[in-house]
Amino acid sequence: MPRTKKKPQPASATPQPAATSVALSDVLTLAEAAAYLRSSEQDVMTLVHTQSLPGRCIAGEWRFLKTAIQQWLSTAEPTAETRKAAQMAIVGRWKDDPYLEDMVEEIYRRRGRPITEDGSYRLFHGLKPEDFPK
């Protein structure tokens, strides 16, 4: 029996939004988010970049979920101790990396600066094992 081609379905004139539980009133523009937070638009953008206020830039315009803003407001800001612990955890990951010295040297080389005072690019140039703190 010969195969028949399926007739293409006509595209609808207006795209249908994806099924979601978020109402349109729960999606805020930058101006609406600023009004909701009782702040300026510039302050809201600062919060996005410095304190991880959740938002998305879509086609050059910012959108915020009201529930995400509420959750962000309800969580405590990280303390100095938790920030330091997070930084130390990141630093600890590099401790035993066999490529760390090579990466640092390459960074300095590309910047055109020596690592040591004598002009060397070797990170441990001229140091002896006893020079390292225990």
C-alpha cells in the first residue's frame, strides 16, 4: 500500500501560551516590580545584580514573578560568616589542582606582568620547600 502524506495543519493566527499555573497578574514588569518593592527601577536593577533578586530579561525587557520576589524577601540575607564559608569552600577546591600554577602564570603572562619581584613568571621561582608555611 502506498504511503500517503499527512496534510499540514494550518498554523493558528495567534500563538497559544503554554499551560501554566502563573496568572498574568503575577508577572511584573520592571516598573511594577519597583512599585511592588516601593523602590526605584534603578534600585531594583541593583538588587538583581548584587543580591540575586530573581528576574529575567526577555527581548530587552525585565520580567519578575511576584511569588519569586516574595520568596526572595522572606529569605534572610547571607551573613558575613556564611559568605566567608562559601568563599573558603571555593578556594579549597583549587588547593590540590595540578594546573593552578600554570593557569596563574598564563594569566600574568597575558597581562604582561611578572609574578615575582625579580621579573620571573614562575610562581614559585627561587623558593625552597622550607620557605612555605606549614
